[in-house]
Amino acid sequence: MGQQTIELPIIDDFHTHLRQGAITKLIAKQVSDGGVGLAYVMPNLQPPIKTTEEALEYKKILQSYNPDVEYLMTLYLTPDLTPEEIYKAAEAGIVGVKSYPRGVTTNSDSGVESYTIYYDVFRAMEKVNMVLNIHGEVPSSPDSNICVMNAEIEFLKNLEELHRDFPNLKIVLEHATTKESIKLIKQINSPNVACSITVHHLQLIMDDWAGQCHNFCKPVAKYPTDREALRSVIKEGHPQFFLGSDSAPHPRAKKESVKAPAGVFTTPNILPYLADIFEGFGCLDKLHDFCCVNGRKFYGLPLNLDTRKKVTLVRTPNCIPDEYPYEDENGEKQAVVPYLANKTINWKLQ
Amino acid sequence: MGQQTIELPIIDDFHTHLRQGAITKLIAKQVSDGGVGLAYVMPNLQPPIKTTEEALEYKKILQSYNPDVEYLMTLYLTPDLTPEEIYKAAEAGIVGVKSYPRGVTTNSDSGVESYTIYYDVFRAMEKVNMVLNIHGEVPSSPDSNICVMNAEIEFLKNLEELHRDFPNLKIVLEHATTKESIKLIKQINSPNVACSITVHHLQLIMDDWAGQCHNFCKPVAKYPTDREALRSVIKEGHPQFFLGSDSAPHPRAKKESVKAPAGVFTTPNILPYLADIFEGFGCLDKLHDFCCVNGRKFYGLPLNLDTRKKVTLVRTPNCIPDEYPYEDENGEKQAVVPYLANKTINWKLQ
């Protein structure tokens, strides 16, 4: 049966959605429950976080809900973002800028995003060592046969181009889902280009989200061979790949509706899920670097492996709750449904 | 603006699910609402329709709910089916036998269905001119990289084999969704091998069912180029392709849940949908043969084009209802959600 316990430094999640409003109180707390001590926070609130002030304000709220977590803040890339704002943000400790496909609405040529309007901003980011976090999908475009299945693959040429034009800009291809992405990151082979991998993409394929709203996220999980490529690169211990859960809670009522929003919610159980999945494909020994080392090295953060708080995984049946209830802004009862709800996994945090 | 009205003989739907229990009363009525006069009825009830008696009993119920429709009945292919039952069924006017991937649980080799255990039954069917209706997907098998996206393509070699071994057996590849299927049917080029096409696969691509439970069906809608292939073969007026809606109602509460059952519900508006979609890709002139001629010719049924009741499509805004309510067996209020609920299409039946 192998190991019965695993002790790790509290882990790093380099891509998470902590939302805003009533739900954030619940989710921020759950970051710690999942064994996570560092949360790299996405800026896609409504309205999006576009300035240093907004990011710092958001950080303050998160800290008030859960002071045990280190929050790394990001800005949302829009044409409003200026080099001046980048300098200011860097000064204030903001770490990255997140690019979403829908944020790029101008200068796009037949559905392919063009980043050229952002080159001044990227030059500034390069100078102050700020990281560009990319949601790497081009918009769907039926005329060009582009849909959710190949939107990531179609994006990759943009990543290559960007790295060619800004070889010193730190870039993360977020939540990779295809073997083509893995191949490209390995091929680029630069300390400045990395890739985050979620919990759920290591387990799901298309069949798992077809008709199953709680497994539906963007980018969508793809073929078994794509999942295999994600697993393989972790198995080989490649240093440019690390955890970014992309955990994205939505109320159950919204998920189980005519049009489910995209997002898989893993926050409260991230480390137990990962232990279960890593053991499943035979690389529990890679958990430590994938969760505690690779990301920090890429981001140039202190490893603090000795001083970090420790968490202990225990091999024991762990039934994932059906849901986590909370009260929304209107006093209504809501709930978020976790990944693998009502299923039993083999690892639990002590 | 083109034509303002279209008169057609009442149309034929060569693949539909009329269900059982309380919902059937609603659905059987709606067959006529959709402009359909001939319904080719799937046998996948619980338990499945496996004998002549059961099929005739089911037919009687359907006739009691809506006597205006001609019901063509089918049996479910399982290892229980015998040549004797085939002769009996043919005698009783049962037209086809439906093969489902999950029904083939034995003699399957690495996820590929083998039909050899049914060869005695097929020989009998060939003799009495009974039609084999195939759900053409192999079971998903991650080890072979087979999932919902390529399950139909992987199946096609089985269809080729079957036609090679039974050149006189009438076979319909039901609800085709891929360009590869269209290509194969054209290539086989036999009066004995045909293909049904649904309403929704002429309009949906992957993006449309990702997170949208009411658009989720099996086989899943695929790439824009696949949709294009379906449209093209209709546009060229190919005689081996005809309407089989695969309309498959499920209660809203089941659809909008953790795990949505597969099925798009088009019954009450089939002909208006088709007029809207056919006009969209510029082949309203193909509606008549696709809906009233090609299927009957394949099945060897009288065309009755002059004597059939007529229906008239009118170009006018037609807002598809949000849902159709009904009362289930327990007296509970339920509803089924139609395809394109709350959307407005351009054609309506007079």
C-alpha cells in the first residue's frame, strides 16, 4: 500500500479564483483547508481588477477573511493598462498581469489574438520582472473551424511569437490541457516560459464534462492522450510545470441550469485530490516539487522550505462533501459543489 | 426575403423517442405539432422493447394518445433476439431493429463492437427486409484514446464490415455527426446503406453543448467542419440522407442536474426548426425530399405524396416556448425544455 503519511511544506496554488462578495468569505477560508499557503489570485471580478489600488483593496479583503494565506495579486490586461500602472503595480508588490481571450477585442485577425497593442505594457513588465499569465485560447470561430476543442492549440503560435518578441518576459501558459501545449513549453525550454496545470485536468477527459456541469471548465478537458501528456510531464519532474488549480466556484443553482458557467471547484481539497491523482499515475514523489518548488522558482520567490508551515496527508478514506453551503448577499441559502462531490478519495489532510 | 409560405406533405421522422409513462401522452401529441405524420419509434424503454408483443402493445398506447400519426415500430437488439422473433416481427409489421453501443456487451474486442454474435439474426433480417438501425459509436476507452469525440469515427469500420458481410441488409447509420460518416455513406454508395440526420446536428457544434445541458446529446455535436459536411450532403440532395430527429425529451429537473441525460428535444417544432436551418444554409428547396421522400424510398414505403395530409410553413417570427409542462406518474409538475427555448425562429406551422 506504499506510504501512509506524507508531510509537505504548505503548498502553493499559482492560479485561483477567490471571487467577491459573500462567497469570498467561504472560499478564502477554504484555501487553507486545501493545504495551500500561497494563493495567486485572478483579477476577473466584476468589474475586473485593473489598477494597483483595486488589487490592494481586494488583497486587504482577502487578508481580513483569512490572514494565514499569502496572496499574490494580479491585474487584468485591457487596453486601459499603461506602462506607468505597471511600474506602480510592481512597486506595490503586484506580481502578474492576466490576459483573457475576451479581453483582446481589437487588432485581432481572423479570430487570432494579436498582442501588439500591448507591447508597451509588456516592455514595462519585462523591465520590472512582472509575469504575464495567459489564458491561452483563441476565440471560437466556426468559419475557421475553431471551437472549444482546438482553441488552445490554435493559440500556441501566439505564445511562440510573444516569447520571440519578449524573450525576457516571464510568461505562464495557464491551465494547459493539450499535448501540443506541453510539447511547446518543453521545446521553448526557457526559464522564462512556464505552464500551470490544474488538479482536474489530470483526471478528466471530454466524457467527464459532457452533460456534467460541475466538471465543465475552460479550457475544456480533452482527449485521454492529452491527459496523458499532462501526467507525463509531471512524472518526469519537469521544473517549468507547477500547480495552478484554476479552482473556480459558482453557486450550484447557476451550475445546474440552462447555461452552466465554466469552472471546476477544487479549493477546499486541493492537496488530497492531488495526492490521490498523483498516486494513481505513480508519482507521489513528484508532489513536493510540483506543489512547493517549481512555481516559486519560476516566480523568483523564496522557497522557505524549512520555515514554511507543514501539512500532513494521511492515507484514509476521504468522502468529499456533496456541497459547501453559504449565505449570499441577499441572505439566500446557496452552496458550491466541490470537484468529486460524494466520491471517496484515498488521502486526507490531518 | 424569398418565399413566404411553403406547403409540404406531412413529414416523416425516421428516428424518435416517444418514451413511456405520463410524458408519452404529451410527446405523442406533439409529433403532429411538429409537422410529422410518420414516426419511427425507438425501442429503448425501461425495460427495452425486445419482442413483437411488446412493440405492438407500445404501438397501441401511442395510437391511443395520437391516432393521427403512423408509428413504425422497432425492436432492441440484444443477444435474446432470435431469427424466429425476427420472422414474427416482420409478419406483424415491425420495421427495424435498433442497435445501441451499450447493448453490445459481449464479444467486444478492445472497445470495438463485434456484431458476429448477431449474424443469424441479421441473416433473418436480410431475408425479410427488416432494417438495422445503428447508433454508431464504440464505447469510450481511454486506453485506446477513444472518447465521445471520436467514438463515431472509430465505429465506422464496423459499419463497413457489416455491409460487406450483409450487402443486402438495409442499414441506417443513425444521427451522423462527423464528416467521416458522411464520406463513408457516400463511398459505400449502396441503396441498402443510408444515414439519418437530426435537426440539431445541423446547427450545433461543441461549443453549444459545453455547459448547456439542453443541447447535450449523444453522439455529441462536433467541429464546425463536421456540421458543414452534414449541411453539404443535404445541399447536394443526396438520396441516402433523410430526417431522423432523435428527439429525446427528458424532464427539466433531470437535465439541469449534476449529470444531465443525453438528448435534445425537438418534437413539437421539428419542421419550423428545419425550415429555419435549411434557409440559413441556403437549401429550402431540399426540405421536401429530405423530409418526405428519401426516407420512404429507402424503407420501401409508399410515397403517397398526393394523398398525404399537407402542412404549411409560414414565414413569421416564432418564439419557441420556455418549456412544455406535464404531470408525471406521481402527480408532480414536470416540464420538458425544447431545443432553442425562448429563441425566435423565422418559420411557423399554420
